[in-house]
Amino acid sequence: MKNHVLRPLFAAMALVALILTARALMVPSDFGVHGKSFTYNFYRAGAVSDWKNFPVSYKGGGSCVECHDENAESLAASRHQIIQCENCHGPARNHPEDPETLTINRSRDLCLRCHADLPYPGSLRSELPAIDPGEHNPGEACVECHNPHNPNLEDME
Ligand code: HEC
Ligand code: HEC
Ligand code: HEC
Ligand code: HEC
């Protein structure tokens, strides 16, 4: 055969060999160990235990009740009942071991995220009780007057 045919042929063979070598080196040994079916076995068996060991950041409101029962009961009976504790206090991780305490954010921004008047017609966001931050007691912390664990207006002193 002529050189101009052989040269690209060798180049193509070298490329295929390179890809096969790279595949052998890079695909983890436990990939697809259950067979070749795309539907059930096209994954790395070790991924299951990897995810089991993945540290959970958010524990959910139910996990706070045993130690912070007053806040939990108050929140559950209020109009804030659908809000997760960790939405305002951040991820619990292994609290109270690590971190020993969680963030308390008393800034207006925490509340304005949901309560600043934003007219998004047709969205649930614009149906939340809204205030104009520039008009509604500017400069004062919302929690001076509103209880974050029970914001119900009829319960305000
Ligand atoms: C096993 C008991 C326990 C659990 C469960 C627990 N906490 Fe705590 N928490 C504590 C202790 C102890 C402290 C530190 C003492 C304190 O300030 O009350 C604390 C402190 C806090 C603080 C700061 C209080 C302050 O005055 O500085 C917040 C906020 C908090 N926890 C929120 C939560 C949330 C939200 C959850 C659920 C995701 C939770 N905690 C789950 C025991 C617990
Ligand atoms: C809407 C936001 C929000 C939610 C939801 C929320 N908190 Fe709070 N939390 C706050 C703010 C703000 C403060 C500080 C209040 C203050 O200083 O007057 C606070 C204070 C606290 C404190 C310390 C003071 C105290 O009352 O003991 C604890 C503990 C606490 N929260 C636990 C919880 C737990 C547990 C939940 C869920 C059951 C929860 N919080 C849900 C915003 C929130
Ligand atoms: C000086 C006390 C005070 C401060 C500070 C304050 N509020 Fe209020 N807020 C009130 C009172 C009183 C009402 C009920 C009467 C009214 O609507 O003005 C109210 C009403 C509301 C309502 C209900 C509005 C409606 O029409 O349903 C929301 C939501 C609200 N406040 C959110 C906030 C937020 C968010 C902050 C901080 C950015 C804040 N407030 C700061 C006293 C306060
Ligand atoms: C994640 C969104 C979210 C955050 C953050 C949030 N709220 Fe609310 N807030 C709500 C929802 C949802 C309601 C209930 C609306 C309903 O019942 O239709 C509500 C209701 C209220 C009401 C009206 C209660 C009534 O009786 O009319 C006040 C006042 C209020 N929140 C104050 C606050 C304050 C103060 C903060 C900050 C500490 C805060 N909220 C943070 C979502 C939020």
C-alpha cells in the first residue's frame, strides 16, 4: 500500500490504542461489575457506600424538637410552620457536637428575603405578606417587634 494510505491508518490505530489504554487505566475496577445492562448495572458499585458516608448538612426540623421543644412548638403553631428551622439558622450538620451552636441572624435581610414587597404576578412569592422595607420601621431589627418563631400578628403584644 502507498505511504499516504498507511500513515493515516497507523495514526488511527495509535489513537484507538491510546483510547483503550486510557479507558483501562481510568475506569474504576468496580464499574459495571453486575453486567453490561445500561438500565441497572451501568454504575460504579462503590458509589452506594460513598453516598451512605456522605455527611448530611441539613437535618430537618424534626431533629431539633428533642432539645429546642419550645421553639419547635411555637413555630409549629404559627404561620411560619412551613419554614424549616435551618432555613433561618443554617445547616445543623452535627450540631450540638459540631458546631456547638448555630447562627442567629437578626438582620432585616433574613426576613426581607421573603417579605420585601416584590410584585411577581401569579407567583406564590408575591402572595406572602409583604412590606415596603423603606416605609416599614426602617433601621429597626424586625425581631424587635416580631417573634420569628411566631410572627402571627394577632399574637403581637
Ligand atoms: C441534642 C440536643 C440538640 C439538638 C438536637 C439541637 N440543638 Fe441547638 N443547641 C443545643 C445546645 C446544647 C445549644 C447551646 C446552648 C444554648 O445556647 O442553648 C444549642 C444552640 C442552638 C442555637 C443557638 C442558641 C443561642 O442562644 O445562641 C440555635 C439557633 C440552635 N441551637 C438551633 C438548632 C436547630 C435549628 C436544631 C435542629 C436542626 C438544633 N438546634 C438541634 C442542643 C441541641
Ligand atoms: C423565620 C426564621 C426563623 C425560623 C424558621 C426559626 N428561627 Fe430560631 N431564631 C430566629 C431569629 C431571628 C432568632 C433571634 C431572635 C431574637 O433575638 O429575638 C432566633 C433565635 C433562636 C434561638 C435562640 C433564642 C431562643 O429563642 O432560645 C434558638 C435556640 C432557635 N432560634 C431555634 C430554632 C428552632 C429549633 C427552630 C425550628 C423549630 C427555629 N429556631 C426556627 C429565626 C428563625
Ligand atoms: C417597630 C416595630 C416593628 C418593626 C421593627 C417591624 N415591624 Fe412588621 N409590623 C409591625 C406591626 C405593629 C405590624 C401590624 C400593623 C401593620 O401592618 O403595620 C406589622 C406588620 C408586618 C407584616 C404584615 C403585613 C401585612 O399587611 O400582612 C409583615 C409581613 C411584617 N410586619 C414584616 C416585618 C419585617 C420583615 C420587618 C423587618 C424588615 C418588620 N416587620 C419590622 C411592627 C414592626
Ligand atoms: C422562607 C420565607 C420566610 C422567611 C425567611 C420569613 N418569613 Fe415571615 N412568613 C412567611 C410565610 C410563608 C408566612 C405565612 C404566610 C401565610 O400564612 O399566608 C409568613 C408570615 C409572616 C408574618 C405575618 C403574620 C400574620 O399574622 O399575618 C409576619 C409578621 C412575618 N412573617 C414576619 C417575619 C419576620 C420578622 C421574619 C424574619 C425573622 C420572617 N417573617 C422571615 C415566610 C417567611
